[in-house]
Amino acid sequence: MAIGFISGAKYIERLQIINFDPLSIPCLMNFLAHLYLSGNDADIQLGNFIGDFVKGRNLTEQFEPRIAKGIELHRAIDEFTDKHPIVKLSKERLRPKYRHYAPVIIDIFYDHFLAKNWDRYHNTFLPDYAESVYKMVMSRENILPEKVKWMMPYMIKQNWLTNYARLDGIGRVLNGMSRRTPYDSKMHEAVEDLKFSYKDFEKEFFEFFPMLEAYSREFLSDVR
């Protein structure tokens, strides 16, 4: 994948200066779902993409209205997902072993199922979709939160949006996150739990995701 307009040397120099660690970002696990649920509006997509990096409620004072709407959508998706009984069922399967890390792991699992079954949901080949997203985000560099600017070279180089389709891809992420948690999270073992209960997690994803799609469409129904 080549994103030719990105000044890689400049970004890597910055990253080395601040010793940036992409796995220190808590929301790197479910970008793909948030992007997909934004539809085809680039402003909505961008807002949803950066949602976890933006604080405060006066969003229209910081961003254009459609970007602010995307940030609001991100927060609404998170709240809907966190409270949904099907998602709670998935989390409870992991909670005895992983405790408060269970929701993080489920986000990763669900993005895996979306990436793996991408052709059910979108008519654009996933690698092409990912490249278009990277270009869109980088074309708005001047309004990106600083942590997003630092994160993007890693996201592009490691192609996060497509790597979750493979078990080894999410395994690497879980291993990295496990090394960086302050306590014994055991997240490095979670891919084995996914394999063991794969059909159960997959069934719950397929039951839940259409409801999340409908909720997101309704949330955006007033956008013109």
C-alpha cells in the first residue's frame, strides 16, 4: 500500500522525539466499525474516526457541524454498544478471566468479524476502503488532534484496518496491549479464547451488528 503524499520521514522523526507508543492509545481496537457506521460522508467519517481523541461537549465550537455530528455518533455508538444485552453476553464470557479488560477485548473481536466478513457489508474491497480512509484522514491533517497525527504513520504502515481480518493480526495487537498494561491483564491469551468460543462470539456479532447499523442510520437521519 502506498500513500505517497505522507511525509513519512517527518512523522517518524516526531515519533522518535516523543517516544510515541501506538498501543498507548486506548481506542485503537475498533476504528473499522466506527468508520463503516458513518456511511459515505467524509466529514461524518472523520468525526467518528477521531471521536475518542476529542474531549468536551461544545463540539461545534471546535469543528464544522458535520464533523461534530460524527463525533457525537462515535459517542452514541459507544453508549449503545456498552449497554446492549448481546454485547454484555459476549463480555461476560470473558469477564471472569479478563475482568475490566473484557470490553476492550470484545471490541477487538467484533472488529475482527466485521473485517473478516467485510464483503457482506460493503461493496468496496477492504484494502481499497482502508487506503481511501487513510487518504481522507491525512488530507485533513490540519484539524486532526495531535495524537491522531502521531498515530497515523503506524496505522498506515501496519494497516490496522485490514489486519483484524486475520487471527494473527488481532493476536499481535492483544500481545502488545498485554505487555503494556500495568497489571497482569492476560490479554495475550485472549485469541485462544476467541478460537475456543469462536462460533458463540461470531453468532453474537451477527445478531448485534444489524441493530447497531439501524441505530446509526437513525442517528444520522437528520443529516442532509
